[in-house]
Amino acid sequence: MIRNVQVRGAQRAGEEAVRSNLTIRPGVSFSNTDIDESVRKLYATGYFSDVKIAVSGSTLVVTVSENQLVNQVVFNGNRKITDEKLAAVVQTQPLGPYSQTMINADIERLREAYRAIGRADVEITTQTAPVGQGRVNLAFVVNEGDRTKIADIDFVGNQAYGDGRLKSVIITKESGPLSFLTRKDVYSEDKLRADEDALRQFYYNHGYPDFRVISSNAVLDEAANKYNITFTVEEGQHYEYGPIAVESTVEGISGDDLKGLVETRQGNTYNAREIQRSMEAISKRVAAAGYPFARVTPRGDRNMGNHTIGVSYLVDQGERAYVERIEVRGNTRTRDYVIRREFDFSEGDAFNQEMISRAKRRLEALGYFTTVNISTAQGSAPDRVVVIVDVEDQSTGSFGIGAGYSAGGDGFLLEASIEEKNFLGRGQFIRVAVGGGLEEARSYNLSFTEPYFLGYRLAAGFDLFKSTTSSNSYYDYEEQGVTLRVTAPITEDLATTFRYTYKEIKYENDGAYGTDGLPFTADDNLSYPYVSMVNEGKFVQSSISQTLTYNTLDSQTLPREGIYATITHEYAGLGGDSDYYKISGRARYFHLLSTEADLVGSVAVGAGHVVSTGDNLHVFDQFTIGGRQIRGFENNGIGPRTVAHGDSLGGTTYFTASAEVSMPMPAFPEDFGLRAAFFADAGTLYGNDVNTGTSAVQGTGMSWRASVGAGIMWASPFGNIRFDYAHPVVKEDFDETQEFRFSMANQF
């Protein structure tokens, strides 16, 4: 026991700061354990380089040697990471203690920051410069080195799918000439875990419920500064669904009534995603019937002989539990409410596990986060649950380039765009695009979408657009307008969109020659009555439309399974010069023809019809189709047109059909994204309700056109690039053809 404490050497820290970190107090018994703990606490402050504690009679003598203070922290040699970001990583701060232990930890933190951007061979040293009064300036000297690449990604144990197909599933990619743009060859432990999960989900959804990732190893070759990654997997047997049943113990709820909600079908390939969606649909229906705590449990009945799994969905009352609170963590940019609104419940509502799965899928589909994990923890009572949402924000802004070529007057066309799909962290979408051609073609677009309009799951927005062209033979064309739209989900796969569009179309004589061989004048309107508004200079369309969209594609970039279909009704006549009713639609079905060869087939059909609700249709009221629907032809290259000048009038009715098969390009790694395609297109555009006066019209009959061709598709770092060659095999003499087509659309 001591009577007092004497502190020596604490000139800057102060004696009281030393005493506050001691566990020994005058008048209280202590032991050597207390001395050791006091020494540890004093060292932990970082202010002392040496601490000694001794007892002299009834006095505790504490002798300390103070660390120098840091006057300033700077970073030298860094180019890939800014000073501000590095300063946020280190713990050593100005006016804080100069502690070698803390500095060593800071060096490791800086190395980890550089490893996260793909520079594992970074070298970091420190330099100090005394500035007097026990203070020093500290500099972290960074040698960033070269990018650490991924040399090889190998798979061991895979039989059903080749290495190339599995490489296209995972996030991490091998380094290539353009990897500095995609940044997908940056290794991290988190990405490796995400890749493991992506492989599991891929196999689970393709008939392999026993799939396991045995190991995933990344070995760094320090001499070459490259990683070699190996996934060792066990696929297991391929299974199909056996008998499907729904059993319910909930009073008033029959299993037979719920069976129509089940997506799994006997004889189909086992698919874990279909089971999850079936569970969610059943849970939602039962909850709507007044049982919010109902639990849906799938039970598998495995038949090892014929490799089938029967699935029984068991529905019971479940345990009563309530959501105490929802904790959102890790979001540095996205607002909390943007994440919370994807849940179908709030604090105090009934807890349902199927709703958790649905919310996770929605959050992942937003594209705002690199990872989304949702877990639960016990609340303040046995019937209370805390929902914990861990996310990691990612960049959502992009700069895009789109390019194409028209053999008409516009020639080469280029569009540049800037878009942000999580504007200010509010989940709003905004896009600005400007385009132009070698001739007089110009285009301007501004789009904005609020995905939760007025707090409801309604995506409302507007589009402003303006474009000019001089590709027509007798006038310059300019259109500008606005579209107001709102989209509402009906189911997970079905949505409806309502639009109002106001469009002004302006004309200006460009000095083209009329029927008499002289420059075009007002008299030539006698030969061009279908553009008699040339003298007036403006034509207005005001219309409302409604679109139903059905989308079950497994991928929006390279679909292999699923259907994408739309049908649109449009009525024009709310003022303006157009009076018509249109209906049009298109559906495309994708199917994986060969898993080993990654052979994807698709078929598409489309149709449309327009009728006048006034006197006659105008040129710009009718349908125009061409190379976008039937490759091998110009845009607006088929259908009714004038005999004298070959001017396209459009048509009242069209039908299109297309078949295509694509596969990875031989001799190229599959994850390079290069694919070959072979296709056949067919279609017809006929009928005419435009008053052409005395001008003769050809092509109004139902005459089919067809083409066959091949294309190359590349999911490049610059965007999705496609080059097609199509040869018309069935056409009319007056059709306008275009055998080569190039297009590029991008976000990077």
C-alpha cells in the first residue's frame, strides 16, 4: 500500500494524465499485476517510449520518457490514391504521439489499401524531420510499383462445365491488354468469397444441389507480381424435379390452393432459384390471408436411382416474432432510406424470412453495391429480431459511348452520355446524352427517374429529347418533345408503364430538286401532298400509351434462358395533328442449347398495326421498319414508298421474325467476351393510309423480306460491340439494302 504517487518526466503529457492511467491508488492494496497493468495502459496511450514504476517507501514513483509529437503527416510518391484517402487510412495524426508501433500498423494499413486496388508489391517507408520542441514531421514515402495482375484462373474437378464457362460466372477475371479499363483483375479476399458464392448459385440453379467449393486459393508470385487462383470444386450429380406437393397445417389454407404459385415442375431441371421464388410467393399469399408469421419449409425427397428430387413445401404457423429494428451498415454514400424501402416490412412488423430473401435480391439488383449481406440477431426479447444489413457501396456513375453507321445521309453516328443511377445517394437515375453525325444529324437527350415516386414502388420520370437530320431528299427534319412516364410492378416479372408524349416535328426546305428538275418549291407540294405541312413548318403529335413488360431473363447483358416480351397500346389525338390508335409488341425467347459449348439460341417475333381515328394517317404516324428489325436492309428500307422519288411512307401493319444462335468465338478465352452469331430475319411492312394525291405508291401489298447473316459480338471494356453482315435473300426491287451494320453501346 502506498500513500502518494510521484510522476517524473511527464513534461508535455502532464502528471495528471499519467495518474489517470494508473490502476494503483493511494490507500488501496495492490500487487505486481496492478503494476504490469498500469505499465501496459501507459504504453497504450502512445505518448511514452519508456515507462518504469517502482516503490520507494510509501511512494509510488512513475518515471516516463515521452515520445516526440507529430507536427505534420504527409505522403510522397502516391499517384493512384489521393492524400485525403490515405490520411483517412492511417491513425497517426498531427499533434498526436510519434509511436513506432502505431506507424508500423499504419504502414500495413496503407499496404492493404494498395492491395485493394491491385498493387500488392507497393513499398512504403517513412522519413522524419525534427522541427524543434520535441516535434517531428512524418512522411510516408510510397513506391506504388506495378499493377499486380492475375495470371491464371484454374478450376479443378469440373466436368459439366468447362473452365471458360465458369470464368464467365465469377467476378474476378484474368489480366488482359484492356484490364486497366475494366479493373476486374484486381484480387481481394472479399471478391474471392463472392466468386465462391457465384459458383454455388450457378450450379444450384442448373441442376447440381450437391455442388461444393472444396477450396479456393490465390498464390502470389512475388517475382512476377502475379496471382494464380485455383478453385477446387465437387459438382455432384445432376438432378431433375420429382413429384411436387404443397402441404399446409394453417387453418383455412389448403395446399391445393397454393400449388398454382409453385414455379417448380416435375421433370424440369432442379433450380434453387425457382424453389426460393416459390417459397416467397406462398409466404406472401398466406400472409395476405391473415397469417404474417407463416413459415414455408421445402423438404426434398431425393431418389438416388433416377437422380430426381421431389419437393414438398410445408406451410405452418411459424413462431411469432417481430422486427425490433433494421440496422444498415457499411453504406458510405447510399442513404439509409434507399436501402430500407426495399424491405416489405418496417420496425414493429411481423418477421418473415422469405421477405428477407426478397429484399436481398432487390438490393443486389439495384447495382449500387458490390456485396449485400442480411443477417439477424436476437432482440431485447425472445420474440424480437434485429435485422442487420451489411452493404458495400460501389461506383454507379458512368460515361458512355455509342456508335453506329448509317449508309444514308447521316453516315457515321456517335453518341456520348453521362449517367448516374444512384444520384446523390438517393437512388435516382439521371442521364444526359449528346450525339451527332458527319452530316447534319444531331441529338440531345435528358432523362430522369425517381424509382419510388411519392413513397410508392412507382418509377416516375421524364425524357426531354431533340434531334435534327437532313437525310431526307427534300427537307431538313427536326423533332423535339417530352415524355412523362410512370412504371408500376405487377409481379416480380411483370410491369406496366404509362406514358404521355408531346412531340413537335419541324420541316425546312433544304434546296432539293422537285419533279421539274428545279429546286424544290411550294408548287412541288402537288407532287408531295403527304408532306403538305412543309409550308406550315410544324407538325404536332400528342399521345398516351401503355406498355406491359414481361421479363424472366437470367441476365440482362448476355441472357441464356428466359423471355423478354412487351406489348404497347398508343392513342394519339389529345390535341395536335395526329389521330390514331396503335398496338405493337415483340417477344424474344432464349434457351441454352448446349451447356458444354455455351450454345445459346433465341427466337423473336414482333407485330404492329395502326388505324386512323380521324381522316387519314400522316407519314409520321405509320410504322417504319428496316435494318433494326430485318438486318440486311436500310433503316426505313422496306415497305410502301412513292414510285417517283422512292420516298418512304411507312405502313399500317408489320410482322417480323428472327432466329439466332450464338457461341463463344473459337480460339479465344470465353471470359474474353467474344462470341459469334448466325441469324435469319424475316418481316413484312404493308398497308398505307396516307393521302398521297396523284403520287403513285408501291409496296402496299403483304410482301415478305428475308435475310441471313453472321455477326461478331464483343462484351468489351468499351461496351457491347456488334458487327453484322446480312445478305437479303428475299426482297423487292425498290427496297434499300445495307449489308453491313456496326453498333456500339457502352458504360464505363
